[in-house]
Amino acid sequence: MSLRESPLGAIHREHDAKMTDFGGWAMPVKYTSITHEHDAVRNAVGIFDVSHMGEVFVSGPDATELMNRLTTNDVADLSAGDAQYACITREDGIIVDDTVVYLLPDGETYLFIPNAGHDEEMEARWRDHAAQWDLSVTIENRTLSTGMVAVQGPHAVKRVNEEASTDVSALGRFSVCETAIGGVECHVARTGYTGEDGFEIVFDADDAAALWNTFEGVQPCGLGARDTLRLEAGLLLSGQDFHPETEPRTPFEAGLGFVVSLDTEFVGRDALVDADPDQSMVGIELDGRGVPRAGCSVLKADEHVGELTSGTMSPTLDLPIGIGYVDADVAEPGTDVEIDIRGRSIPAIVETPRFLQRHQ
């Protein structure tokens, strides 16, 4: 099966980006080196092609009710131009995907962003439930006709504002507006996945090259740097840190209870009301040599008490870090554990997953 092509694919190849299959899309891993691109975002500004993320628009008289029944947060709290993070759960409370939901400035249309390769599944889920509940909505999956980039880093606000036709510097965190950048009409949201300030920009796919070229001089970054940046920030990766089949977790196990509103009647709500997880998502810092990876066992007194789902050598902190699930009785920050890396037990300590925040 052929991979989906980003509207920026030709530009990536012109710049000799190393490409990979990510969620069924051909996407750049890196242009120079992961460390160089990572440092550009932490210290200046970088731009990512994130067109592999889904874009599903929902409108109509019952749009709010449908969104509220299919996401765990309370969509009714949103005002025009607001965004919120949420999970999408099965009846048993297991996370199917996570998403950001935008109520666009018209105050009537929702845009939600499924992860790569989930757009068709989510479109079908929304259509099936709308029909089942006899709700009047219009659902449009525009993933293939839409492009998306993220401009992130301490200089991102200044850089994007220089190119925008309206002042986006005053846009609040988790807010979205409509403006033009380099003459391209787009939605600009103060959101991101790197632990840095910045924007995510959604536009028509036909305008992708014009939008990208507006940011000439900004370091292009691939998915490799995106992964090390998000891990330092303690942000989870769908399909790896949770997956409905291979890593089935509830929002409470995954440390995402803050996006669960039990006052709404969403799918999975009843299973979560009395949830008492046996394991919790934690951060792990190693006190020894070795690079932790997904699948490494977490040990306590030589007993298996959990497993990492992500791990890396932090470029910013120069520390081996990981996140994963451990038994509830060893989840307290400060608990001493060991990480099994290829048969070697490396001393480590349980921490909150917000590595970057704690070390700043």
C-alpha cells in the first residue's frame, strides 16, 4: 500500500530530508541532525511539517452534543476561538486516540485533530454515532486537502507575527484565530507539542509551498526532533504510550485525568467513574550510563514492576530519560528503581514526566 504524501513532500526531498513511514505517511525524520534541530527549537525557532495529522470539521445544530459525547473533555466550555485537549475513549474507558478540539472563530464549526492515520477511523466513528443518536451534523474529513505546520521555539511568536497580516502575538494559549501568513489564509493556534511556545498553522494544501517558503531561514525539523522534544516535555505519543490494542490504557492510567469531565455523558464515561488504576504513567531518570528505550523493564528489588513506553537521551538535559507505566505502589516521585537495558540493571528514580519543567 502506497504511503500518503504530504503537500510539502516535494520540498522535503529538495532539501534531502531523510524520510520515513509514519502512520501511513511519508514524512521527514530529519534534515540535518536530530540534535541540531532539537536545539534550534529549544533555543531559537524551528518549523515542522505536521500535515500527517488529521483535520476533521464538524458543524450543524447538534455539533456540540456530538463532540461532547465522543471526547472526554467538556466541549460546552469552549467559546469561539478556544481550543482544548481531550481523549477519545471506547465504552470500556480505553483511549482510542487523543486530540485537540478547536471551536473556530465563527463559533459554529469544530475542528478536531486526530493523530496520523486515524482520520478515516475517527470520521467513521463520528458518522456512525451521529446516525445512531439521530444527531443533525455535517462531518468533513479534510485531511488530504489540508496542510499543517508547527512553528515552535522561544523566537516563534516574533517570527510568525512578522509574517501574519494581524497581530497573533496576543493570542492566548489554546486559542485560535484566522489570519493570513505570507498571503495564505489560515487558522493559527497557539498550541504545540514541543514544550516551547509557538503556533500550529492549518491551511489549504494547495498553498503549502507558499506558506512553508514564508519561513525561509527557520530551521526545518523532522519527526526525530519532535519526538525528543515532546518526551522532554512529558507529552505522550499516541500509538506508543497508549494504543487500544497493544498498550490499552485509560486516561487516568496515562496521567490524563485532567482532560476527563465526568459531568458529561461521553462514550467510556461510565467505565471511568469508579476507575482505580493498578498502574500509573511516570517519568524515569537514569542514574547511570545507558539509553532507555520502549520495552525496557522497570525493576524494584529485581522484581518487574513496570515497563517503559518511550525513552531517549535528553539532548537538552543530557540525561537518560523515559516514561512508562509502573505499579501504583512504586509510582511516587523519588522512588528508587532500576531499568533493565539489555540485561544490565541501571539505577534510576521515579519522577513526574515533566522533565524539562522540573529542571528549568
